[in-house]
Amino acid sequence: MSIVILLLIAIIVLFGVRNIRMQFITRPVFSFFKKVLPPLSSTEKEAMEAGDVWWEGELFRGKPNWNTLHGFGKPTLTAEEQDFIDNQVQTALTMIDDFDIVHNRKDLPPELWQYFKEEGFFALIIPKKYGGREFSAYANSTIVAKIATRSVSAAVTVMVPNSLGPGELLTHYGTQEQKERWLPSLAVGKDIPCFALTGPEAGSDAGAIPDVGIVCRREFNGEETLGLSLTWNKRYITLAPVATVLGLAFQMRDPDGLLGDVKNLGITCALIPTDHEGVEIGRRHNPLMMAFMNGTTSGKDVFIPLDWIIGGPQFAGKGWRMLVECLSAGRGISLPALATASGHVATKTTTAYSYVRQQFGMPIGNFEGVQEAMARIIANTYQLEAARRLTTQGIDLKVKPSVVTAIAKYHMTELGRDVLEDAMDIQSGKGIQLGPKNYLGHAFMANPISITVEGANILTRSLMIFGQGATRCHPYVLAEMEAAGMEDETSALDRFDSLLLGHMGYAIGNALRSFGSALTGSRFASAPVSGPTQQYYRDMTRISSSLAIMTDLSMLIMGGDLKRKEMISARMGDVLSQLYLASATLKLFEDNGRQQDDLPAVHYAMTERLHLAAKALEDAIRNFPSKIAGVLLRVLIFPLGNHFNAPSDTNAVEVCKGMLKPGPARNRITFLCGEFDGDTSGIAEVENAFLAKYAAKDVYKKLKKAQRSGHLKSKLPMLELFDVALDKDIITEAEHKQLVEADKLRLAAINVNDFDKL
């Protein structure tokens, strides 16, 4: 007993007496921390400082405040935004023939281009005082997604001017003169913008762009002017072939010191009319046969005045931060909108097609093999819609959540790929035969574009999500890194000492919470709700604590090598990502009023998110470079094993059962497909067949009953079956007419296009 007391006293003295703590703990730890500190490049530092930490910070720190999540409110459209969607967007959908756009015109028809310009589709983010619509991120996303349900090419054409590009950069950083010069003409489509960032030698590593602007003096408009000699070579630039104004990112250098002592000012953004002398717009690319404009631009020794820099000369060298902040917003709107649209179309059409398409005498949706894939489609679509809403809500709250938008970009485009692959598997021949009836093919073909642009998915997952999240979201690490960088060592030690005690308490708390939750099944963790989703909140708190303690140990053991351990980093990023997606799912369930018919999809999505998060933790532990630390992590995180299983077969069947019929739950996660009054699209065709066949379900039951009793043969062609049933008074004239009409629609829906020649 006395030994225990002496030990406690020693610990209290060691940590409680400042001079002793500084000598025996703080100094050695500080020295070790500086040694293992991951070095940050200038672009990494700017990326860390740009943007904001939002909900992902709560998820990262081990004990999320779920009331904060619920306090964000429900994303809504204003009356003006809803009116635009009900009228202008709906009209635009009727003007879209995607097969004609992609295979015949290789471009949008002139009347659609003109309609987009006149009705402000290119001005969704431009302030009203400059003639724009100034819509919310949620409205912007909804508009792009609705268009994408009919045409990826049209959606991308609308998406780009409202995402990363001159309009957004000017709105946030432009001088008053630049705003007045460009924004009104961009708003009405008089000018078409593009933004040139990617080049042959710089893709995902945008900070390494070789394009250069040299400060010099030349004659411009008859006067000697201080400006830039620009040389660039860019590719993959969307809208470049039709752009009238070019946003350009380049490295700015001042070798002669015309602006001061700094020779390399860094990445800078400028705005250049494409008819300016020396600007070259090259030939078009062909992005997987899609018809949106994409191509190259180049220039050699092109002179522009300094005031063409976005924001003016005072923003020289600040381009990277500008791009990171704007990209964090645009990346959370544009590509996630396309992915969500894919989910809505896949769910709407696959549930309908599975009901009207028959094999072996029954709808294919009754087969468990089909239901397994269809359940994934439905649950992933619910997940996509949930993540779309939460992410755009963060942007509309005027935060710049760069980690959240990286999560959204990566995981939502991957989920978009998953739903399209499953939909193609189920609809098979209907999905692979291109033609006006096909509503899956072009989206399926275009999906890899989303995977590779705005930060390639592999690098987004392995470098960005955890790489930025670990430092930015951690309550202590960034401050400790700043302390380590202080020149005054005494001040640095004092600052580090104050952080160290808090960090240690934080780590111990997370370790105890993770271990305790694992032993008790998280039963004692708090949750903001009761009922069927309560346990999910508790389990997420457990996983959040596990991620936090694993992050601390990873940084302690691997230090600067952690960012090179991309597989480990990616798996821990996956944990954070799954927690974010799960949060979005639970919030959508609450925002929708806790609808009971949403529960099968919620259960499936949440079970999958927790399963994937736990699997990522387990895989990271199994591959942890320090085996001793790996054993410790396993004891703290999975002392009784990993029991987070994938969704059950029963859950999958329940998800499908509620969606193979018209109803509010199905409408809630397919509403982006729009209204179908007078619509002749392939989506409308299969939906109308579904509704007609479902309306006649009781009549079909009569036929089945008669077949089982022997009054009707079991294998008659449909129309003959209807006629025989009418002759035998099994059905009435009205029912016969209903069946014939439903079957006509069914055949139209399952048939595909054919051509004389291709």
C-alpha cells in the first residue's frame, strides 16, 4: 500500500511541479516532437491555413457533440430557388435529348446554350447586384443534379461556371473594377469562363505547376506598363473551346526585383480575355465520349498588366490559398451532385424495371440475387442524398470545410460508381444498349471522369483526407507544431508545456472511452435520441474515440513518416469519412421527420458505414508498423474482437420490399428525377410502366390464382393470357383493357433501341 502511495506522490510531483515537469517531461518530449515533426511544404502550409474545420473536427476528437449536428438545421430552398427549379430547370429538362447531344451534335444544341445563358444558369453563384441569381450551395447542387439525371454533358456545362472558376474567384477576391467588368457579362452568358490549372506535368500536384509569369515592363495600350510575361501549357480544361475569358494559375517570379526583394512570389491567378494577343485555345479533348466542351490552352510570352491578377497586384502569390478555399466549396457541390443524380436515377429506374421485367414467371425484383444488389443501390442513394445535403449545408453556413468536401468528393463519386455498376448488372441489356431509351449508359461511361478530376480519388483518399484532417482537426497537434516552429525556445517550451498536459489528458480520455465502450457495447455512451437509431450514435462515439487514440499513437510512432505511409493514412481517413457519411445519414433521417418507411434504408446504410469504419480500423491495426503498438491498439479498440458486421440478408430484403411499390419513401430518394407529365424520356417510360403495372396488381393476382387452380395455362404469352381470362370471365372488360395498356407500357420500357447503321 505504501508503495502505491509513494508512486502516486511521485507522479503528482512529476506532473504537478512545473520545474520538475519541464526538466523531465516537457523538454525531452519537445525535443522528440521536433525530431519527428512532419515537415510541411509551403503549399501544404497554405492548405492547412485555408478553409475551416467544421463538423469533421467533432468526429475526429473522440467525443462528438451530436446536438451540434442537429443544431445545423435543415437545408431548404427559398421561394425564388424553388420557383427556378419548378420552371426554368423543368423547361431545360424538356429541351435535353442526351443521345442527340452525345452521338450526333457532340455539343449542346444552340437553343439550349441560349436558354442557359438567358435564364441565368451560368450565374447561380454571382451576386444579384451584378445580375446573378446568388443561389445557395444547396440550390446550386439541386439544379446541377436535376440536369444530370438527364444529361451529364449538360450538367457539367452548367456546373463549371458555378464551381471553381473566374466567377467564384472574382466574387470572393476580385477588385471592384474586376467585378464590375466581368461579373455582369458572365451572369448573362455574354462571356463564358474557363479556369486553367492542370497541365501535362502538374495534375493532382497542382502546387508544382511549371507555368510561369515573369514580372517585366512593356508597352501596353500605348504606355509603358508593369506587368507579366506569361508562358503556359494547360490541358483538360472544361469549357476552354468556347471560353471568352480564361482564368489562369501560374508561378509568379520577379527576378529583377521590380516589385521588391521576393524573387519567387508563388502561385498567382489572373483573368485574361481569350482574344488577347498570344492566347491560344487548342483543339478539343474527348472525355469518354461526353459532349461537354473540354480542351487545351497555351501561350508563350503573353504580356498582361499586373491589374489583371485576380484581386489586383496585392494578391500576387496568394493564388494557391484562393484556389484551395474556392475548391473546397466547389468540390463539395459539383461532382457530389453528379454522383447523387446517378443514385436517384439508378434507384428510380432499377426499382421500376425490376417490377416490370419478368423472368421465370415473376418480376426479377422478387429474386434475392437481384435484391442483394438493389438494396445496395437504394441504401447508397439514401447515403448520397444525405451527404449532399449535409455538405452543401456546411458551405451555406459560410464555412470552407476543406476536409469535408474532400470526403464528399472521394466517397460520393465512388458511391456513384457503385450504384451505376449495380444498376447495370440488374438492368443488363437495357443498360448496355445505347439509344434514346437508355438512361444509364452515358452516366456509366462518364463516371470515371468524376473519379479523376478535382483531385484524383486515389490521392484524395491517401493524402488529403487524413493528411489534412489529422493536423487540422486535432485539438492540439497544429498548435504544438506552431510552438515547435517558434524562434524563442523559452516561449516555445512554455507554450508546448501548456499544450502537453491537455494533450495527455485528451489521449487518456479517448483510450479509456474506446476500451470501455468496446467492453460494454457502447451501452453507456450518450445519444441525442431514443428509439431505433440511438445505438448508432453510441457506436459512432466509440469509433470516434478509437480513431483519436490511433491517430495520437500513429503520430507519436511514425512522426513525419506518417504522410508517406499512405495505406495506413488512407485507412484512418476512411474511418473519419465513414463517420461523416453516417452522421449525414442520421441527420437526414431526423430532417425527414424520422419517417418509419425510411428505416430499412437507414439501418442498411448505418450498418454498412459502421462495418466499413471498423474494418478500416482493424486493417490499419493489422498493418501497423510497430507490432507492440499494434497489440496495444487492438486491446484498446477491439479487446473482444470486431463485431461490426455488414448488413444482413433480412435487412436487404426489407429495403427492397418498401421500394418495389410507389410511395413516399421511394419519392424522397428519387425526387431529383423530376416530374414526368408529358415526358418522353427513358426514365419516364419505365416509371409509367411501373405505375401502370402496380395499379393493375390486383388483376394480375386474379390471373395468378387462376393459373394455380388450373383455370388458366401457366405459360401463355401475355396478350393471349389476357384474352383467355376475359373469355372465361376471370377478368372484366375494364380489367382486360387495363392489363393490355399496362403490358404495352411494359414492353416499351424493357425494349431497347436499334439502328439501321451506326
